[in-house]
Amino acid sequence: MRTSTSLRRKLISVAAVSAALFTAATTSAAVAQDSPTQEAAVPAAQAEAAPGTPAERLIVGYKSGAAEAKSNKAAETDAAAKGKEAGENLDFQRRLGSGAALVDLGENLTRTDVADVVAEYRADPQVAYVVPDRLNKPLATPNDTEYGKQWDLFESTAGMNVPGAWDVATGSGVTVAVIDTGYVTHSDLGANIVAGYDFISDATVGNDGNGRDSNPADPGDWTAANECASGDPAYDSSWHGTHVAGTIAAVTNNGKGVAGIAYGAKVSPLRVLGKCGGYDSDIIDAITWASGGTVSGVPANANVAKVINMSLGGGGACSTATQSAINAAVNRGTTVVVAAGNSNANASGYSPASCSNVISVAATDRQGNRSYYSNYGTVVDIAAPGGETNSVTANGILSTLNSGAQGPSSESYDYYQGTSMASPHVAGLAALMKSANPALTPAQIESAIKTNSRALPGTCSGGCGAGLADAAKTVQAVSGSGGSTGGTTFTSTSAVSIPDNGSAIESPITVSGRSGNAPSALQVGVDITHTYRGDLVIDLVAPDGSTYRLKSASSSDSADNVIATYTVNASGEAANGTWKLRVQDTAAQDTGRVNSWKLTF
């Protein structure tokens, strides 16, 4: 939901814009190997300096007792021997500050050649690890001319940490349905727009001379004085759907305008809001159609959305009719993100903010406080930047717009504020997650966003969900990219119940076929269902009994479930043996289970 200095009307329809503008293993065998353990099966990432570029050097870490760990001569001799076995000319270059050896591979090696050398080192029990000397580059900053004004994406205080997610995913392959006012042509967005639909059945509300049709173009939603309700002033067109769409997927690195959060994604505009707002019945049909359901009289959707954004809402708790449509969409695999509302009130009294199976988003200001207008409460799942323009315009959310007071005129950019602006931040994040890991379910997306959020840097009276959404941390967690070298994965899928306020339980994984020690960036993926994750203490137990704390208990962490990937420096541990995930519930009244967990070497 958005408010601005130029548009503050309160629509009277069932879903008024102003009410809420912006949610091969078996059970008998606990261990499954996702990739072969043969010596030569070296993942591409372990043979490349950058994607598609074979490594020119390797960094070899020897165990502390090996002669090569202390003697440069021994390391040089070992490199020559390994090269001879692999049919290459290897050359010890120097000793790194960490004690590891830097080994040159020569020129013109293919990725297969490098993999052969890596395999030789991996087979040596005196080698703790061998990794490519990877090529690093400055983290890219979009060249969009207005990007520097998008504090909501990158500022360390209360930005959503989006640039760090772009190294993993950009939203490619994902369609986001923006159920809103439609779309007005904009050159900074048009390349990412795909076909949508105009679901407004009332021609007066539609303001385009007809009812439903295949054209979701926004003709403007301006109103004359008293047109929606007695005493209402006249209002200019909002171009609200275009502003929301730009936050999600504005074209990026095109040397103009703003950057979109999921700029590799596509947006399908679905028009449900016009003059004075829009009706539940049209919104329900749009939810159904967007997610791949059938709507009588409307052609089949060729651009089924994996994410829906609804920066809209009205007064009253979620109706059975709306809830039914949302449930069906989620069951079809579509994540539904909604605005919490702009009434500085408990979101439980607003729809769709209070619906189940949605991600309900509150708005924060540039300092990380709950924005003065944002709804709050236990139905809120997460907070995201929504801005405040009441004192400083540039503290709002900048996105694509149009300058027309009534009908479309020239394209423009402007700052808006509202939970309508916060919601598309989370919808964009959901698109990044789905792009990074297409297998994610809506429930897993919601849980991961909550689990990987960070504490609000400011204050929130009334409740702002799990915290401030963190794009980089969340995308890295669901993609397993938080330091993984792309090696073999061992998985346990045997569910284990966690007793309430009881003794710790353990779930084992037996690792075999590895050589040497575990990596310094061992990835521990965890999928735990629990009704109050703050009760949980989670440890990784190495084969020798050493423990590594993954998560501590916290009385302030009231969200559900733990779906996360943790990085552990396990380089001092032998890789082979039985590893355990140890979980203990430390407080009463909540229960859960370990659904699965995995180790990626």
C-alpha cells in the first residue's frame, strides 16, 4: 500500500488501494550421495578460476604432519610428482601466509586437465584440501543512472542487501504477477513485461471504456471530487502498478533509470484496480489465473507466475472467498506476497494482509524503524523498505512512473512511500530465490526469508515479523552458495521428532569415499519444522565428537521453522565418518521435527 504527498485518498471499494498497498534417498537408509565419490569426479567449480575459465593455479593445503606443510622443497617435489601422474608440468610457486602451497599448472590446460590434477591431490591422504586459485573481480554496481538514490537496495543501515544476491541469481526464469492498476509503457521496464490481463469487470471502475480484456494497460485512475465518496477531493492518477513493477524488475545495467531487485525476471501485469479501487471478485480471478488456474471466459495463462505481488487491500479480516483463492494458488506452487496496510493499525483487521498462506510485509523507513503509517501485528511475517516521504522526499522508494495527471503522458520516476512499496521488495526477493533454487515451495520460501532476516536496526512497536529481509543472506542460503565448493553432498531424509523442552536428539549422516579432511567451508543445510524456532539449539557433531554451534536459542526469535545453510570451518576434522546434527528444544509449549539435513563437501 502506498501513500505519497500527491496521493493520499482512501478508496471505498472492497479492495481499496489506500487500505493496503502491499507475501536418491530412502527413508530406510539415512544417507544419500547426490554425486559420485570416484576420485576423478571433480566438480567444475573445483577446476575453474571463474565460471567457464580453467584454473591456472591451485592452492594446496597439507595436513600439519606432512613434510610438504613445512618444506618448500618437499612441496615442489610433490607438485612435480602429481604433475607427472596427471601428464602435466606443475610448478610450486610460493608458500602462502596461511601455510598452503601455491602451485602453477602451466599454460593452455582445459578444465578436464585441471580436474585430473585436482583428483591427484585429492587422492593424497596428506592433503587437507585443494582448491583453485579463483579469479575475483570488483562486485558489480549497476550502471543505472538513478541507482545511487535506491538506498532501499544497498544501504547498510536499513537497505535489503540486494547487490550481494545478484552474484547468485537475478530472477531469470521466473514470472511475477503484479495484481494492481495495470502497466503504463515505460522504457526502463518494458523489456521485462510479458502478457497479462485486465480483470476489471466494471467498465466505470476500469475507466477504459470496456470490461475485461487481454490488455492490462493502465489508462489512469484519476478521480473527480466526490466521485468515490462524498467529501473526497479530486486525485491524479497514481500509476501504482508501474511503480510496483519497477521495484521488482526494472531493466538493469542499461545505463538509465533505476535497478530492479529481480531484474532477470518477467512481470505479468494483471489489472484489478481502477477508479476508486477494485473488487474482491476481480482480485480472486486474477489470483487464480496468475497461478495457472482456470477462469471462465479468460484464455489460459501462457505466463504462469511463481510469485504474486498484491500491494492492495481493504478493511476487514480475510474472507473465506479470498482465502480459498490464495490456498489454491499456493497449492499450485505460487508464492503470494501482500502489503500489510498503511493505517498504523493491527494488520489482522485488513485483507489480504491477514490471510493465511501469504507473506505479509510491513514497511520500514531509512533508519530501519517501522514506518509511521505501516500496519503491524502477529500476522505480519517480515519487514522491508517502504520509505517515508513526509519529511524528506528522497527517503521514499524511487521507481518507474508516468507524469500524466489523468491519462498517460511522458515516462518518469518518482518516490513513493507505503507498504505497497515494501511488498514488491519481498516479491522480488522471492523471485531471486526461485531462480536460484526452482524446487523451493512457497512454504520454504517464506520460512527461508524469515530465517535469514536480520534484526531491525530501529524500532517496531506492535510487531514487524521476523525482522528486516536480507536478500543476499537468504538467496545464498537457499542456493547453497554460502561458501560451497560444489562438491559431493550427503543427505539424511529420515525425519526425527524434537521433544518439547526435552533432551537433545541426533540425526546421523555417514560420510565415506572422501580423502583427507573436511573443507574449511563445509556447508550444513538444515530443514527443521518448529512452531517457535527461538527455542532451538542446533549443533553439528563431527566424527570425533567435536561440536560446532550452528544456532543458539533466542527468546526474541519467534518465527517458525529453520530452513538455512550454515558454513562451518571443519578443516581440522577427518571427512570420513559419522557426522550428526544435534537439536535440542530448550523451552516448553512448542514442538517440531528435523525433516532433513545435508553436508556438502
